Amino acid sequence: MLSAPTEAPPLLDIRDLRVELTTARGRWPVLEGIDLRVEPGETVGIVGESGCGKSVLSLSLLGLLPPAMRISEGEIRYEAGRLPREGEEAFRRIRGREIAMIFQDPMSSLNPALTIGEQATEMTRLHLKLTKREAREHAVSLFRKVGLPRPEALLKEYPHQLSGGMLQRVMIAIALSCAPKLLIADEPTTALDVTIQAQILELLKTIREEDGTAILLVSHDLGVIADMCDRIAVMYAGQVVEVGTAEELFDSPRHPYTQGLLQAVPTPAKKREKLLSIPGTVPALHERGAGCRFHSRCAYATERCLLSAPPVVRVSGAGGGAGAGTGAGALAATGAHAVRCWLAAEEGGLPHAAG
Amino acid sequence: MNLAYAARRFVTLLLTVFFVILVTFFAFRIIPGNPALAILGTEATPEQIQELEAKLGTDLPLGEQFLHWIGGAAAFDFGDSLRYSEPVLDLIGARLPVTFSLALLALAITVLVAVPLGIAAARRRGKALDLIISAVTQIGLAIPSFWSGIVLVLVFGVMLKWFSVSHYVPWSENAWLSLRSLLLPAVALSIPQIAIVVRYLRTTMLEQLHLEYVRTARSKGLRPSTVYYKHVLKNALIPVVTVVGMNFGEILAGSLVIEQVFTLPGLGRLLITAIGNRDYPLVQGLVLLVASIVIFVNFVVDLSYAWLNPKIRLR
Amino acid sequence: MNSGKKITLWIGLTLVALLFVLMAVSLFYVPYGANEMNIAGRLQAPGAAHWLGTDNFGRDILSRIMEGTQTAFSVGFFSVCIGLAGGFLLGAAAGYLGRWADELLMRAVDALMAFPGILLALILVTIFKPSLGQTIIAIGILFIPSFARVIRGGFLQTKEADFVKAARGMGAGHAALIFRHIVPHILSSVIVTASLCFSAAILVEAALSYLGLGVQPPDPSWGRMLNESQAYMSKAPWYALAPGLFITLTVLGFNLLGDGIRDLRDRRA
């Protein structure tokens, strides 16, 4: 490991993770060579278009992958302990208690046939061994904390009686109820109205500041990520293509894909300009060739990009200068700005304002 | 629950019952030839026939007969049985508890056996247990319940001598012996019902397992059994309740036949004897009553479906 | 999963085909006359001479079972024909005419369906004298609502389909529209219903005959045999087994066939 060793082990350390999908026509890698770290209390964003594997990554952390998918290589370490690759029982001890998760659509993520109270108390009763009454009181105080009105009455209601924004607050309250060290938020605002989105993001910020909960925020919306995150990992077609601090990625994006994403973000300054979107779509599982997966959509692509996979290059950050570190681990290193691109490997830099 | 929905459903109930009254009336008026003659046979004297016609009311004009029948049915007065010379209602009342407890016991067995089996099949979908359950339920659907009744008698009554067959004991006398006397027929009755419910529950469970709330429940670290029995089952059971309720009619009808196998003194034996005796008022009354019970149960099931499903409840 | 579903169809087809062959053979040959009595050899256990034993009159059970296939198949076939014909008239009228005709006919169908099947059949056989013909008619009437629903549903779906509209636009007449365009479309659902009704017919016939209200002697019937066997249960338990087994196999065969065809259709869709 090239990075300077930190005092405490990272909260979450994903190393060279590979997830495969088994179909009738064979096995396909959905995620490949994923390296990512989350420090205690840190907020890390994962961004990319849909189909890049962001959700698969977040589900793999808790062993919630669909039956056809499995972790085939690599490992996930939580507080220096190795998480199992599969097995429901092994994951149960950390789910909810150590790592909690909230999902995209709060309407369908809650059980329609059980009351809010039932769903908000079952986790604390199981993990923290609270009595029914204690669990209810705990739930009420959490409902207050996340800004839900009339918390006592809510316990007796059913999910369909609440709005989407309220339900997402309920989901967050439930997720926080065992005081987890890491909260995985998978597109937590995508299904909500714009005004509600902002409120939910504010709530997540408050939680991070008050409780020191680390957050892994998954979103296709770079605006949401920029607003929230200390560090950002950009994913494309099952790989992390660039990782760095929010400033590094916004001020000096190195990967053409990151640049493309940035140009597609609507900002007040760009109000009158036409927003640029990246032409083409994310290649499907069977369309991923041997070379760079972005080459078909990249303005700078050369023959080499088509033929061989680009190396991971560290362009700045702790442990060395531009181009110093390559290979596995470089993307994971905390505080490093690293990129998976031939251009960066050659020149050590890219024109900042592409197009 | 929405009152308008209940009211609408109630109107449908009344309409269906009216239709049944219509059918039971006209069915026994289109009997070829003179019903009195059909009952008494060709050797009857004209006086005898006249007397019976007066008793049956068939000497009146058709419209008047129909009004009589509706009026009677509304007051639960179905006339007197020709054979027993007793009010039809009394005869039915004496035998209803037998058939009813048989049907209820069969229903209880169905639910107790089918729910765990359906869940087990859904949890192990595609595995050996699922395939075995699927094969066994196909066979269960194909076995006529009166034959499985005969086989049960053969095995447990004749060969093993565990149960004394053909000796009915009412609940009021001895609950334990009563249960013993009803157990075999109830098991025979429940076999096809179990098959239906298992298959249905398996399907609804599998539909539920794809839904996102299941993933949420798992992400909370709940035990798999909690996820299945609490989260999924509560949702999967809502449609299953309807199937079970709707099949109550089938169970009741099946018990009419199964009583014959076990010589239980219930509605079925009364009906078959009445048909044999051409005791038309009794047959008419029995059919109307059984059909009405079935229709009423379906009505209650419909309402309970609305009550069970929190989404419908408030609409 | 795919192969598992195909297996359903194949087992169903095999069972039905075997029973059909058995019925065909019984038309020309049975080991003994089905009504050939032999009081001396009554209630014999299964053996070389009588594979399934003999009944209380010394009649060969296998021969009676074989002749029983004729009854079962004719009850199944003709009652399904009656149900299909009646259901087609009702369902087509409701689906094609729509509006109040649809509403009225479907209410009637709902009411008819609220009757437990066997109860309706019992009323019908009470009115007429029990016999093979009456049994077929009673069971056939029972199936009219099921067919009417399927056919109505098919009509409603295809009536609005583009190809039907196009045909209508080109001036196709009502009869031509129904038979050339709509009927082929709903055929698969009708075949599935027919197969499942076939097995239901065999179950109801067996129940009615068991109660003594269906097929009458000397016509051979599996249900009737079960009825007769009950008196000799302790002396001749095999007597009760063979007819029930054949009822179960026939019903199983047609159920699997129906399910198999439905899976095949659903996969294509």
C-alpha cells in the first residue's frame, strides 16, 4: 500500500471487488476491480449513470445481491474485520446494527401491510433488545429528530397514508435507530420532489454532523453528490474510473467521463448555454471489450484505448506526485486523486475544459 | 372500510340470492308432467293427487306460487317436508351443525397444513422440496375427496382400527369423541383444498419476494423467518384469504358428498334422501339454504378482504 | 424451470394418451364381459385370471374399469361440448355486443358461479331422472359460466386490437370477423379451459354416480363402482382402490395437460 498508513483502520475497505452475474449464457462481471475506502465519519459519494453498477456495489456490501449475482473475487473489510462473501446469517449481525441502508423509493421500500410503528421498532427490539415500549419511545424520539410531525400518531399509520418525503424521513429514522457507523443511501432523493430533495439532503448533513455517521451516498446526480460529499468515486461500466476529493474532481477532473458528467450538471452560470450530455449509452455487460470501457463515447479515444485496458494512475494526493502510483490500491488510497485512463498515464494531465 | 363499498356489495348479494330463489322455484316447476303425479306414481287416485297438489301449492296459478315461495323464503318458511311431515326449516336446523362443523374443521386443517407448506415451497423454489410439494399438490387436486375418504376408512378404520367409522357424536355430548368422528371426513375434504391453497400461496409469496420492502426488511438484519412469516406472509395472505373463503362453498358442497361415505347425519344425507324420495319442498329448501350460505360467506370474505388490505380500507 | 414446465405437459399428454388407448381397446376387446356375472367367483383378490380381482357379482373389475373409460370420456367430451356451445353463445354475445347485454349476462354468470358445482348438478338430476344423458347435460350446464367468461374476456381484448379494427375497416361482416379473426385468437384459452373442465366433468360425474344420482346400471361408471365397493370394504379392499385410482389418473392427466398448454401459451406471449 502506497498511501501513508493512517492511525485507525478505515471503517470500510473494499479491495479488488468483483461481482459476477450468472445467466443461461454464462457468467458476466458486473463489477470489476473495485477499490474504495470510507473513513469513520466521512461522506463518500458514488456517482455514475444508471447501469454503471452503483446499486450493485451498495447491495454487495450487505450481502443483498440478487440470487443470480455473487462476489467472486476481492474482499470487503469492515473495521479491519473481513465481511463474509455470502451467507445470510453472517451478514445479519452487521445489517441494520453496524451498517444501515436507505433506498431510492420510500413508497415501495416500506411494507404496505405493516404499521409504521411495527417497522420502526422491530430492528431495535431485535438488535438492541429493547422492550416494545422502549422501542416505541426510541422510535418517537427519532421521528422528532428527523423532523416528522405528530410522531406518536405516526406509529399507528400505514405507509400509504404518508407522503414520499415523510416516508423517506421514516426510512432514515429507522436506519438510524441502532446508531449505525455507516449509512448507505442509495439514490435517497431520486424519487422525491425537488424541494423535498433538498430537505432530505439537509437532514443527512445534520445526521453526519451530530452523530458522526459515515455516509456512502450513491447517486446519478452529480449535484447531489457535490453538495454532500468529502470524497467522490466516479463509476463507469462496473469500474471506478476516477476518485478524489470533491474539490479535486470539480476543479481538475481527469477522466473524460467525469468531465462529461460535470458538463451535464445544470448550474446558474450555465443557464443560457445548452447543457452538454455525453453521447451514447453505457455499454451492456456483453459489450464491454478488452480496452477502456468508455472509448466508444470518448472524444480523445485512440486505438490503444480500444485494445488494452487503461492503468490506474495517481495524479495527486498523499504519498507521491502525479503518475507516481499505479495499479491496484491506488484508487482506494484515502486522499489520493487517481484515475483510470491512458491519457492521464501518458501526459499526467488533460485539458481542463474539454469540448 | 368504506360504507359505500359495503352497500354496493350488499346489493349484489341480494341480487344473487334473488337469482337463486328464482332458480330454485322454476327448477321445480319445469319438471316434466305433474310433480304430484311424479311423486305419487301412476297408481295414485285423483283425490290423492288433488290433496298433494294443494299441499305443494301447485294447484295455484304460477305467479301466485312464486309470490308464496318468495314470501316464505324471506320468512325462512320453506313449507313442510312431504316425507317427514315436519317443517323443512326444522329438519335442516337439526342437521346443519354436523355439516357446518365438518366444513369448519376441514377449513382449519386446510389452513394449518397449507400455509407452512406454501411458504416452504416458495422459500425453496426450484429445489427438491418445492418440486415434491408441486407434484403432491397436483395429485391432491386430482383425487376425488369421497375416494380419499374411502381409502382413509380402509386404512384407519378397517385395517388399523384407530377410528370407529360411522358413529357420529355431537359436540355437545363429547367434544373429543366428536372431533374423532369428524377428523377423517374433514381430512378427506381438505386434501384438494390444501392443494389449491398451497399452490396459490406459493405464487403470491413468490410475487412478493421480488418487491423492495423485502430487501428493506433483510437490510435491517431481521431473521429470515421473520422476513417470511411476518413481512411477506402478511402481504401474501391477503389474496389467499379470498381463495380460502371462496372455496368455503366448495368445501360445503364436498361435505354433502363426504357425509355419504362416513354416514354422517348432516345436510348431505338429508339432501340425497330427499332427492331419492322426490321430497321437493325439502330439496328446494336445502338448495336455497346451502346456496345462500355460500353466497353470504363470499360476501363476508369480500368485506374482510377490504378490511385486511390497509390500502383498500381507507378508500 | 423451462424443462420442468415441459414435463407437466408431457406427463399430462402421456396419461391422457394411455387412457385414450385403453378406451379405444375397450371398444373392441375386454378380458371378460363387463356384465358377465359369476357368483361362484365373487370378490376374488387380484390374480392371474383377474388382474384387478372381481366384484360382488363375480364380474371382472378390469373389464368394468375399461368400459368405465368410455363413460368417463363421453361424459367429459359431451359435457365440455355443451359448456363450450352455451358459453360461446353467452360470452360472444356479451363480449361482442357489450354495454347492457354484457352487464346482464355477466351478472347471471356470476350468480350461476356462486352455486357450488355439485349442488347445481344435483338440482338438475333431481328434475330429470338420473341417467348418462342427464348427467352429461347437467355437467355441461355447469361449465357454461366458465367458458362464457373466458370467451367474453377474449372478445373484449381482441375486439379493440388493431388487426380486428383493420378487418372491420375493410368491411368484414360480423360472422367473418368473429370466426376468422377473433376465434383463432382465443383458441388457446378455450383449449385450456376445455382441458380443465374435462377433468372437472370426470370428478363431478364420479361424485354423482357415487351418490347414485348419475350414471345408472348397467352403464359402467367408476363412481358407481366405488359406491358398490363400500359394502365390501373389509372383505375386498382392492375393489375400492382400482376405480378411485383411475378417476385420479384421468383427472391428473387432463389437469396437467391444461396446465402444460397454459404454460406453453404464457411463455409465447
